[in-house]
Amino acid sequence: MAYTPSAELILAEMREFAAFAPGEQRYIRRSLDVGLGRTDAFRLWARDGGETASIRSQYVVYQDLKLLRRALVANGNAPAHPGTFDGQDAMESIMGPLLRVTIFDLAQERLGGFCAYRFLYERLLGAGVRPWLPGAFCGAAALPQIRPDRRKVLLQSISEAAATAPGWSRREPIFVPEFVELEAA
């Protein structure tokens, strides 16, 4: 059986997701349900009052995703190389909302590092967000809303290559994980 390039890409994305810790996988799927409006996240993901409150807050914070999607489209979406976004307006319209949402997600302490964060945000916002992710991640991870010991772990999780990428792929993610209900035997 021959694999097509898209089949190889989806398998690579599935392998990447499978490498995340179970708690990260759960949080990514939950966040995609909230951010993409796929299902009732309260019904599917809330196991207790604390999770219900967290999901409620996530729905409120994730309203910024609508602003981000519009800003990314208005500012040219996925640049292939740095420096292709013009002016302060692009910076403010993208980085402000992206930082707010990133701070929320990192403060939940369910994403272990940059790879899981990048995986989630590429699916929430598309390929156009890639150039902004290292800056938003590092900026949010360094803020006082994140516990000091957690800051260190998060900031050490971003590779030099990710932080200094000379360009970004325009290819949209293919695999978007969903909740899978296990059937009782």
C-alpha cells in the first residue's frame, strides 16, 4: 500500500499527539471543543465543579480567538519569512489577544511545554499563527501569573530552533484530535 504525502503528514501529526502526556491530550481535545465550538464541553469534559469553572472561564477567554482569526486574515495570514507583517497595528491586533489566551492556557498547568502549546494553537488558529507562537509562549510563560518553578520548565521547553525559526510552513494542520468514547465490552 502506497502512502500519499498527506497520509504521511497525518500520521506524523497523530504520532506527535500520541507522544503528549495523557493530561495534555485531554486538555488539547477539550480546548479544541471549546475553541472550535465542536460540542458542549461542560457535558463532555467537566468531571467536577473545578473543571466546570475552568471550562466556563475558557469559553470567556477563548472569545479572543474570533479576534485573532480576523486579525490573522487581515494581516496576510501565514508569512513564509519574518518581517512580512507591517506595522504596530498587526502587532497589537494579534499579539495582545494571543497573549491573553496563552496566559490562560499556560496558567491551567495542563500543557507541559511549547510542543503541546504549538500543536493546540495551530489547530485553533491555523498555520497563520505560527510566526507569533514563540513570542506569545515565551512572553506568557515569563509573566507573574505563572508559578516561578513552572516558568522555568515552560521556558526551557522551547527549542532554539523554534524560537529562532527563519521561516514558517504555510501548510495547515490535518489531524485535529477529538473525544473518542470507548465502548463497554
